[in-house]
Amino acid sequence: MTLPPDFQWTTRSASRPGELPTVIVCEGVWVVAMFQRVDDGCWVATLDRHRNGPGGPSRRCSSYEQGRAGAEMWVARHVARLRDDVDQIRRYREAVQANRLAKANIEPPFGWMG
């Protein structure tokens, strides 16, 4: 399965291009993040990463490949909502960038962002 336009797999950090791609982004916003647990090596996918921030709800994956496939299907099912969420975040970032002093009075689209 392929991701919808404007969504892509990337690594957690641009400074580590050799790592497995574990993050789905849209306009620089993380919508899915995958990680491998240290204790048992199990892969876990965090969906709606942009809404819940780090530590949000997650799902266990049977393998890295299955996690990627499941994440891509999830993005395809929720693409309209995800685009709207990313647009809200973009507008919030632009408003803060335009006037950093007003940041305290600008409501972030998702609570953890404040």
C-alpha cells in the first residue's frame, strides 16, 4: 500500500538517515510514530501522534513490516481528518510565528501542544 499524497515515511531525526523510517509526516507534522520496545523487541505504533503527543494511545505490531502496512491503511482511512488536523496545526504555528508575544493568548488546536 502507498501513502496518500503529502504523507511520507521518514526517520525520527534528519541526522540519522540510515535508520529505518518509523514516522509518517504530513507537512512536517508527525501523525504516526513507530518504535521498538527495548524489553521484548516488539514494534508499537502510536496513531494520532499529533493529537496526543508523546505517550499517547498505541497499538502493538506483529512486526515492523506489519506495523508499516497497518499504519498506511490507517492513514488512508483517516486522510481527510488528518489533513484538517495538520491544517489546524499549520495555522496555529503561523499565528505564533507572526506574534510570539501573543502565544499565551492563542489556543493550540490540541491541548498537549501548549
